[in-house]
Amino acid sequence: VVGILCLVSVAATLDFKYHHTEELEKYLKGVHAEYPSLTHLHSIGRSVEGRDLWVLVLGRFPTHHKIGIPEFKYVANMHGDETVGREILLHLIDFLVTSYRQDPVITRLLNNTRIHIMPTMNPDGFEATKVPDCYYTRGRYNKNGEDLNRNFPDAFENNNASIQPETQAVMNWIKNETFVLSANLHGGALVASYTFDNGNSVTGSSKGYSRSPDDDVFIHLAKTYSSHHASMYKGIGCDNRQTFPEGITNGYSWYQLEGGMQDYNYVWGQCFEITLELSCCKYPPADQLEKFWRDNKVALIEYIKQVHLGVKGQVTDKNGNPIPNAIVEAKGRPHICPYRTNEQGEYYLLLLPGTYVINATVPGFKSILKTVEIPDNTGNFSALKQDFSFPEVSIRPKVASCPKIPLYQELTRASAAVKPTLHVLALMTALLVIFK
């Protein structure tokens, strides 16, 4: 009898209830023990109170990055009192491991994608929320009273907040992986919000919308989630005053915030991230969790598939060796912190179907431009492959890093500095005409 009981799936014991730290850890360890070849469980750091920040990685090669297989992540419970995401990510894990080799779509998804799932980024805040509430509680913050979604370096203005252990752990995680696509799960509204969350005149914030170079891709990503959600696409807000057409919003258009995680991912992590607000009530009763899972299940899967949008490839030298730190970007949409190849010489660019010119640059050498016709390959679980070879290069470029300063602030200053010069030139031209 004991032997039979031991064979019962750990996943089958996952109830629709709130799982506190010990139960969450037990569940994740149980899944990994039951599916050791499909999963990898590790902690990326610890919270202020010393709780592990667990990440379960799922895929055909869960323990390490494999060339050509993109990295995807979901992060939940960044605000400790916003709890729905924490639980539906546990049920997503359950669904993925039990569907592998049973469902052909999930099998292909896991064979061609490395999926990282962090159920809670703020375990201290969750445990501190003693009385669940639909609205604000002190559990929103970490143990030091800091809002983790205002705690990252900001591309637009100096963020004076002290970097917290949870934030630093995620920053290190982003630096050490080649993440391509991500979403962070929140509560308190029902909408898919996309970058930029902050802005200035360079990104058009004076018009109430902060536009990134990849605005079309972000709109597509947000619509992908909202359109596959049970009701988000309807755009009905949580009260009569607020509506979101098609269930999406530009972050800045909704409300401006400094030090947000999704802007940090995009600017410094080369990772497209959106913010998913999944419930009007931040910490709803546990008996509603099953419905939240049903409402989000399809959207969660369809969103992961978008990691296979666009184009990917390797940049190599004359001997076929990978060239790290080469700049690879689509012409016409440069990033303020240029997107570069990883240690394996790989690049991933999320682009909608269409014709693009891809520019590969190794500093000190002539750029290589290639025109590509990008199809919608999300159903094939592989972006278009386009490699670049530099026959004259036989050296490794120096490690390039983007400074953690308000980059767009510097760009604004540079733009402003040009204007007086133009006025002077115009004045000189007028004087020459007069004297002539």
C-alpha cells in the first residue's frame, strides 16, 4: 500500500488553495523529484528574512542553455499581497509536467523552449499579509518596506531607492540568462500593460504615451494575452471609471512609475516583458482560485509561444567560433542599450512578420546587413534562423556593458544641446544673406 501511495503523482496533490512557504517549497521539490529530466529547481537568492527565491526550470534541457532554444520566464507575487499569480503559476507547472508527452503542443513547446517559473519574488510580503484583503496591505512591500516594482535602475531618471536583496537576485538572474520574453504577474486590475512605464520627451511621454522602439511587438504581446484570457479582452475595468480598450494599456498611459521591472528587462536585459494584472481583488478568497486558473490557462500557454517570434541566429568569426558582444539589431529600431550576442554568439530579436534589414556589427569591422522575410513561426516553435559570419574577425571583442544610468535622460540632454546650435546656424545664414 505504501508503495502504491508513493507512485501517486505529487502534482495530483496540488489543491486550489494558498500555499505558504513550506508548502510551496515542498511542492516544487516534489515536482522536481518526480520529473528530474524535465525540470531543474534552484534558488536565485534569498529574501530579506532569508527565504529562498525558488525558480523551477522546465524543458528538454532544463539545467543549462542550449544554442537555438530561447529562454522564457514568468515571475509572480512581486507584491506580496497580490497573490493570484503565485497560485496559477503552480498550476501551470502542474499542467506542463503532466501534459508532456501526452499533449503534442505542450511537448513541442517544452522541447523547443526553456521555461523559468518563479512563483514568488516577495515571499516575506506574502507571509506578512495576515489578513487577506482586496485592496492595499503592508504585505505589498518586502521586509524592508520597499516596493520591489519601484526598486530597479531606471532608464529615465535617477532611482534613489536602495537595491533590495530580492531585486539584486533578479538582476543577477537576468544577467546570467539569455531571456527573450517574460511576464510578471500582479493583481488589482484586469489588463495587460506594456513598456514603457516611465518616459520623457524622447519617447513621447508629453503626449501621454511612452513609446519603445518595439511598440508594435509589445502591443501584439499584450493583445496575445488579453485575447486568450476569458474576459480581459473585453476591456472592462474594475470600476466604472476605468476601461482598457482590448484589455491592454501602455504602462505610462495608465500611470507613470519609476524603477519598474518590465522597463529594466527591456533596456538592460534584452528581454521583452509585460505586466499582467490578473484580478480586481489583490488577495481573493481561495475558493476563487480554480476559476482564475481556468480564465488564464490558455493565455499563459499562448503567451509563451510568442518567444518564437522574429529572428534568431549566431555570429561567428572566420574559424566558425562564436563572437560574443556583437551588436545585432533590426534597422530602424535601435535600442538605447544596443542588443548584443551572448557568450555563444547568439542573438534573438522579437519581430512581427514582415521584411526587415538585420544589421550585425563587430566594433572595428564593417557591418553585415541582411534582408530577411520573417513569417509567423510561433506555431512551428522556432523563430527564423539567420546567421552572420565575419571572415576578417579572429579576435574576441571586449566585454561590453551598458551603464546603469538614466540613459534616456542623457539622450534628452543631447537632443536639447543640438537645438541652440541649429538656432545659431540659422542666425549666421540670415546675417550672410543680409550682408550679401
